[in-house]
Amino acid sequence: MDKGSFALRQQLEQLYVEHHGWLCGLLRRKLGNSFDAADLAHDICINLLRKGYVPDAADCRRHLTQIAKGMVIDLYRRRKLETAYLDDLKQRDVALAPSEEVRALALEALVQADAALHRQPANAREALLLHKLGGMGHRAIASELKVSVSSVEKYISSAMRTCQPFYPDHGA
């Protein structure tokens, strides 16, 4: 381990010791349970470690609060997506319903695709959703987003390439 990563690790440990209890309390109030709060607090620390960044002491709680808000939104979005998928499965004929393993794999792919789309620019994400879920044509999307039709085509193509690894059997 080099000096830089050792120093980062020490800073992260210090942040954890000083703010973990506070962060768990904040998340517990937002989520209504300590299990999800502990999971997200852990994920926040992992997130900081991956980024290689520890905020200054003066900005620490503000920064942690900002990360926590984003992760809570992601958690609720993921759960909403899971619920919609499971509700759809409940409406299908039991004989045609996929196995538990297939459902788990599909749900995992949906969550990964959703996360990948949220890393795309807002217009690309919106264009793909309007096209695929809303059934809108390129001209209508261009009008809605106030961009050119060629921009819409580029947005949809980019967003489809982003999702393609999660659905390899479906071409972009």
C-alpha cells in the first residue's frame, strides 16, 4: 500500500469513527428502519473509498448528507422498479411466469440498466424512455425536448448502447 492510499484509508477511518453514528441516525430517520440505514451508511463509506475522496472536516456532514440523499433516492427508485416488475409478474399466467432465478436475473439487469441510464445525460435518458415506454416517434420527442430530430436519434442510440450490455439478446 503506497503512502497516498494509506493516508486516504486513515482519513476514511477517522471520518467513519467521527460520523458513522450520526450518519446512521440521519438515514434511520429518512428510511424508517435501522437495517437499511446501516446498509446505506456502509455503501456511502465504500463510495468514498472508491472515489478516493474524503471531504474536509468542515464540509464532512454536509457532504455526507448530500451523498445520503442521493443514495436514498436511488434506493426508493430501485424499490419502485422492483415493485413494478413484481406486480407485472403477478398479473401473468402462472404457467407462463418465469422461474425465481430468471426473475432475479431480470430484476438485476433492470436495476443495472436503470443505474446506467441515470449516468446518461437527462435528454438521452428522457428520449429513450419516451420512445420505448411512451411509444413516441422521434419528431414528437424532439418537440417535447426542444431539440433536433438528429439529436433525438443520437440520444436514443447512446442510451441504447448504455443498456445493451444488460440485455445482450436485444440489439441496439
